[in-house]
Amino acid sequence: MKQRIISNRYMAIALSLLLATMSGYAQEENKEFKPFSGQAGKDVVWVPTPQALVDTMLSMANVTSADFVMDLGSGDGRLVITAAKRGAKALGIEYNPDMVALARRTAAEEGVSANATFENADIFETDFSRATVITLFLLSDLNLRLRPTILDMKPGTRIVSNTFTMSDWEPDMTKQIPDNVSWRTALLWIVPAKVDGTWKFNGGQVHFNQQFQFVTGTLTMGSNERAFTGKLNGDKIHINVGGTEFTGTVSGNRITGTSADGTAWNVTR
């Protein structure tokens, strides 16, 4: 009988310890995740983007309700949530599942869950080709890894980065917020159409040398050859040939437009 009493006591103690352990686990699971600046991540540490810069980035990209915004490395979700408040559909891609859960909770609290969604995924294994706006807060070498994919996106897609560059692809616009904070620079790129090479028209040809959104080249008619410079803004092209301005729209293998005097022009390749 005594042995059975001792055995029962051991069982009671063990059960008590088990319940205490399970209670501890439950408390840990219920404890709300709170990220901190400098928190380690897969590719970069997490640092929150100041809200003023979030607003600046979205304004530079002219985000409207017609846009689909994708934030690559969305962290606590503030940029996605802000884009949703502007009426856009927005999706955040984030590797840390705790961050994803936090962003979803915040979106629900802000009442924008219908437009602000989040996926737990690797940005380098994600298809973001359907986005009209891409936002980034990554290191420049990571931006450079993404750059070939970005340059293959639809002309006119807007790319906005917090602070970090795209190497020798110059931004189309740069802005700084006045706040005295470390992260206060926004850079905008507009994906240019691809025009590099030779295009023909009745009576001559145009040869473009393209370096991202900038072009140089020659216009040849018979034995007359004239050099030009120009720039692309998405699928819109503007060139200056000997002081004459030409504007046009790139559509696949055709460019159509007008010169400054209203004369129509078109070339094909």
C-alpha cells in the first residue's frame, strides 16, 4: 500500500510538471510577436521604413486604385497596408512567418485585409511579373540580383527603393524626406521598353544604342546620317535629331509617333 501511495505521488508530481510546461508553451504561443530594428532576416536585417518615406515612395510611384503593388520583403506590412489605404491591391512577400502573421493582424485591425495580403515566401522564388509597382528595402547587391527580372517586366512598371540603388541603372527620380532619420531617401525607376538595335522605315533606318532608359543612335536616310540622343519613359520614347524633337510609343516591334511639327513617323524591326 505504501509503495502505491508513493507511486501515486510521483504521478501527481509528473502530471503537475507536464501541465506547468504545457501552460508555459501556451503562454509563449499567445505572446504577441514584436519585431525590433536590426532583427536578423534571411537576406537582410529588418529596419522599419519611416512612415513619411513610405508615403513618399508610394506618391513617387503615383499609386492609385488601379495598381497592384508588391512589396518584396514586406516586414511588418506598413507599406502594403498604406498602399491598400490608397485603394490599391497590395501583396507583401516576407520570409519570416512571424512578420507575416503580425502584418495580417495589423491589416485586419486597420480594416484593409481585403486589399492588403501577405505571403510567407522567398522573394527570389516569387513571380512578381503581374505587379504594376514594386517596392524594395533591400541591399544594393540584392537589388542587382533582381534587376534582370525587373527589366523584363512590362514597360512602365514602377520600381521604388528605400535608399539602395540598382548599380549603374540610374533612377528616374530621387527624393528625400526632411526628417532627421537614417533612412530617408526614395529612388524611382520606370521599366523602359526595349529598343536596342536597328529599326526600319520607308527610305531609311534608325539604330538605337540603349543603356536602360537612355538611348543614343543614328538616323540614316540614303547617304545622310544624323546622330541623336533620347530617353525612354516606360513605352514612351523621346529623341532629339539635329534639334528636331520626336516623340513616340513603343509597341512590340513598332514605334509610332510624331515630330515637333506634327509629322507622323513610324519604324519597325
